[in-house]
Amino acid sequence: MPLDKIALYEKFDQYIGEDLLTKGERMNELLKDTFESITHTIEDAVIVLTPLIDSVPELLTIYNNLTQINAVYADLPNIDTVAGDTVQINALYSKLAELLALHTELSKLLALHAKLPELLALHGELNKLVALFDNLPGLVAIYNNLGAILNLNSNLSHVTTVEAALVSIQTVSDSIANVNIAAADIANINTTAENIASVNTTATNMLDVKEVAENMPYVQTAASKMADIEAAPGAALDAATARDKAQDWADEAEDVEVETGQFSAKHWAAKSDGSATAASASKDLANDYANKAEDVEVEPGKYSAKHYAEKAEKYYQDWYGIEWDITAGAIPPTRIGNLDMHKVLPIQENIYHSILNDDGTENYKLDPADWSKKLTGGAADLSGADGMVMGFLPNFYYKFEAEGTKRRFKASEMPLLGFTYFKGRYGSSYQASLNRTNNKLASVKNTSADYRGGDNTSAWDLLDKTLLGMPATSISRTNFRNYSRNRGAGWEMYHYEFHLMKAYLIYLEFASFNTQLPVNAARDANGFRQGGLGDGVTTLSGSLWNTWKSYNPFIPCGHSDSLASGTGEVAYEMPAGYGAALTVQVNRWRGFEIPVGGHIYENSDQANIRIAANDDPDPTSKLYVAADPADWNDSNYTNYELVGELARENGYITEMINGAIVPRAVGGGSSTFFCDYFYTSLPADGASASLRTLLFGGIAYYSAYAGVGYSISYYWPSTAFAFFGSRLCFIPA
């Protein structure tokens, strides 16, 4: 419904006042000083913690033993199969007593942790301050300026007076009398300026900016024309300038110059004896400042109010997104924003795949319809000889919103007010391989011994459980990071931010959180994408997989390359050694193979999870994320930002932390809310908080548990299993 004009004017005074810049600078200084204070406090804590941690190396040894127990629990559906190994399991459990014995050594750590809630509470308050800026209604400035154009009614009455005066006025005094008569007759303004009615309509109904001028088109897509559009606050200021200029040309007092040697219509009305031409020119200039067409100058470098109104509308519409209700689990997200963009999907359409050199330059782009070819013609080589096979996730701007029970994700190619910039980067088209000769993480389609995958068992090379051509596993997060950086500057392993953006672009494309819906290449009646990416590689028997291949990977990298840069699925028939007849579907999204989970876990960097026991002074599970790869580590949270608190129970995800891809709450189902599962575990009472890694997607027998929203915070950064993989990424400087 239309916003109340008075309320808008009050908000304009509140947010767009003359001292806004000063307030913003002060707020930035306050935030900067406060964050620096928190950073120094945490650094001091680290200095104290480090020697204490070094003094208890036995703790790490016991933790490494406990991860073997967790591996068994991760295979709960098949626990009967491993029942014969309960003696070993009980032996591992017996070591828990050693862990409890170390409790006294950790008392100092717990005392320090007692102060963490104060810091985190302060950090939360700072987040609220930052959120105020995101909620700043930037377009209020535009609307208020447009509303002020309504004042032209009274100002331009003087112009109408001139027309009436020139016809019937013989004397200056008679002319002034007619000015007063014309001022009372607002209807005559529509005769003087045909398009002023559109401006009046805008003031009455500010939510429909299209009515600013009767010829204003509905913008199909603004991206191609927006390169030179001013940011909304700038557009508002220019619109206000145009409004004021129009008012001056209409209403400046007699003998007061509007510009050097030039006077207003009111001036010439008072001096109408012989001044008809000048008065008419003033009238026309006033009308031009109100109503000149978009991109047509009124004077050199100056544009009309209508020009800025149309620019503002395009600015406002240049995004597309989804909205969902966290209490309505059975209802999928709703498409919002520019619906034509939902048909075109401009950001997703900018994804492409190429062969990337180790210095980060593109050797060549791949033909999106046939990866055996270069985009420019000629044969492409995916073996690694020409470089790494990488997909580019493009630059764009995004915004997460929370309003009551509503949540929104918005995306745009334009730097809209309150939106955050995502820096484009490359992610491996395949799950990562490893060059065994130089220990460089890779993205290749290569069946040589140099790229033997899994745990590198060479004895299987000639069997149907061969690891040649498979993704590399049995590697810890620590080593995945090292192996990726061995390739050179800018190279990283799969990381939290890449997964976050990929996940929400998939949610946005299908307007669904159930990424395992059947593949449907057809568009719906509205021209939107529908369906999902299928079950993927998630339907194996865990016991058969273990017996056959000890949980090592079995899908060769590049199996779905027949889809090239497309979306869909390709069948893979399980070898006889698996022990049962089974065909799985290897899915693909815009060239990324196995993009939403299944087959093997994908370990991630950038996010550190702090999980504390129930009797800890801070008994929470928290997600910390560091923007700068130089800060990514496996031992602390220095220069990491608290994103939010995670769920502390296993279950289907009902709500994500706003702006994140990890759950705040669980308790849903495989076809409601986010449709994917979350696993976690808590330290025993009396134990210190532990730092965990975050793995995404699920594994080959997780069925409906798996998906792009699936995550698990069970494991330590040092953990390595046969079903632990990752991806390769490159972040341009």
C-alpha cells in the first residue's frame, strides 16, 4: 500500500539529513575502534592459551582416537555389520578416562572461556548496529524528492498565469490579478504542462514509480543500461536539484536572477508588458526540468525529475530473489523481485568453465556445449597438461534479510543499496584430485598413477575397485589446504563462502530447498526452472561399499562430461565388485559435477566451528568465518567473525542461521523446510570446547539426508577418512 507522505518526509529528515555523512563517519569510527578492541582482547587470550595448549599434547592423541569412534557412529545404519569389532570400539572408549584425567589441566582454559560471552555479546550488539545500515531505506530519499515535485503545482501556477496574462492583460496590475486567479485554478496546470499529472500521480502513489510519467516503460532488464546510473542517494540529490531548479524558474521573485541575466516566470508575469517571449521561455524551462525524457539533457549536464524517477525505478527493480517463512515448512520459497530475471537467471548464466593456468590466468575457455573443444575451436585437454578444469562463479551482489518469520535472499549484478559484494572466483569442475608426484591439489580428468585417487591404494589398479581417475580422499583439512596452496598464490581448497554462494544460487534458480527433486529440463508455464538435481550418488548400501572399497570413492572425475556446462544427470552402473546390481545418477549443475552432495564429503576451509560441552561456561556451538585466506587456520579464531550459533542436535534442518548455510534449528523432514540433514556431537561434560571443521553434501549411502544444505560438524581439522574429499578453488587477487 502507498507510504504516507508525511512519514516519508520524517524518515527523509531522519536518514537523509545534512549530517548523514557525519553520522556515518562517526559510526564507522565507533565500529572500527570497537572491533580493534575485541581483536586485541582475543589476541591477548591466544597468547595465554597457546602455552597451555602446548602443555597437553596428550589431548590431541586421545582426540584422534575418538575420531575412530565417531567414524563408526557415522555408519549407524550398518552398525550390525561391524558388531564383531565391538572389542576394538570398547578399547577406544576406555581411553576416555585419560581425557577426564586431563580435566584439571584445562581449568585455566575454562576460566578464560568465562569471559568470552561478554565479548560475544558485545560483538552481537555491533552486528545490530551494522544491520541498521542494511535497513537504511535508501529509496526514501528518492521517493521524498519525487513527492516534493508535487510542489510544482503551486510553483507552475505562475507559468499558467503568464499564458492567461499575455492574452488578456493590458496593464501590470491586471496581470497580477490574473496571476492570483490562475493560482487558484490548479486544473490549468495540466494544460500548461501535459506530463505534470504523472508527477502528481507519483506523489499520491509512491510505490508505483511507473506512474511518474505516462510513458515510463516497465524495465525488462536494467543491467545493460545501468553502467552509468548513479547510486540511489545520488539520484535523489539530482532529482531534488531538478525540482528546485524548476521551482526557481517558475517562482523566483521579481528582479531576482535565477541565473545570470535570466529571471523567473513570476518575474515576467509582473513585467508582462512586452515580456511575453521571456515568460514563455521560463515556462518551457520549468516544464523541461519537471518532465524532460530520460537521458535527455535539460541543460548541459542537467536532467529532469522524470529522468531521475525512471533511473530510480530501474535501480529498484534490478534484483531477483526468494522469500520463505521459517514456520511454513511445507511451502517452498516464493520468487520475488524482477520476475523476468527469474526466467533469464543472469547471474547463473554468467557461470562458465575454463582451463586455468597455475598463475591464475585462463589458458582457454571450454565450449559450453562440448568440453572436448575449446570455445574458440580446436581440441581441449582436460588431463591437467593444459591446466586445471575450473568453473567460474561470477561477481555479483547479494543481500540476506530477516523480517519476523520471513527470510529473503536477493541477488543482483548491480551494487544496490545494502547489498554485499561477492568477489567472483573459480571452483573445480570436479571433486578434487591430487598429483601424487608434486602434492598439488588438482581438478583433472586423468587415469594415470600420478592422479590415483582415494587413499592411493595401488594394488587395486587392475581391479574394478581401481582408484585411478577418482577424487583424492583420506586427506585432512590441514593437508587439503597445504596441497592446494602448493599450486601457487591464490589457490585454496573448497571453502565456506564458495559453498554458501553456490547453494543459494541453486536455491534461487529452482525456488526450492529440496535439491533432490527429480531433474526436469522443461520450464513451467511461467518460464521458470522447476524440479531439482535428482537423488545424485546417494543410494548405495554402506556395508556393500565398505566391503568392496573400504568407503573409497568410485565415481571417476568427469563421468558426466557429456553434459558439458549444462545441468542434468548421467547414469553410472556400479561394478560387479560392489556386490549388487545398482545404477546411480551422477548429477551436474551448470558444469559442476556432483554439486549438491553425495559420493564423498567435501571438506571446507574458512569456517571454524567452536563446540562446547553442556557444562561449559559458554555451552554453545558457534560458527566463525574469516574473510582473508591468510587467517584460515585449524587452531584458533583470530580474525574470525562470529556468524551465529548452530543447532546442538542432529536432525533435518528447519532454519539456517540468517545469511549462512549451517542450521540454527533442526526438527524437520526430508521434504519440508531445508530438506537436508545436520550432524554434530558435543564434548563430554568437563571437557574443553573443541574446534571442528565443516563438511558439506553427505556421502554415498545418505539418501534423503544428503543435499547442498547438508553439513556435519563432527570432525576435527586433522581427521582424514576414505570418504573425506574436497574441491580446488582459485581466488583472483
